[in-house]
Amino acid sequence: MLKKQCPYFNLCGGCVWQDLSEKDYISKKESFIRMSFKDAGIDINLNPMVLIPTGTRRRASFSFIKGHLGFNSLKSHQVIEIESCPLLKKEINKVLPI
């Protein structure tokens, strides 16, 4: 995981578990997925989780409100403007306006 390398940790709503060990992250994520399906009445078998390395993410959901581009703050509609995201590919970070 990122181990708090991101300057937006705890501001942006994206990487809320980045301070966990890889093992704890996988356990928490799998538990979250299992509970979501269980709540919907669906029984599933999960394949092992595949983690992506830092700087390789190809997609992100940005918010744009009143001239501000960034990510939503955790559980809000407040936009946190970012200069770059350590998880995203450099090509995406290059087009951010800040």
C-alpha cells in the first residue's frame, strides 16, 4: 500500500485504507466485498485479490464543482483539488490543471 505517501491521505475520499499492511488491506477489502454480496442475498466465491502497484491506475472518478477539479472528500461533496495522485498513471496526472 502507499503507507501514507500521499499528501491527500485523510482529506481525499479515495485511499482510506492506505495505512494498512497489504495483508490487512486484502482481508478488509475481501470482507467488504463478501458482506456486500451477502447483504444482496448472493453467495459468491472470490478469486484471490490482485493488487496494483503505485502509479499504474488507469481510471479515476474526478469531481468538478464551481471550477474546482479533484476528488470528493470522504463522505462529502466537497472537492479536494490535487496536483497529482500517486496511484494514477503519469499520463493522467499530467493533464491535471494544478
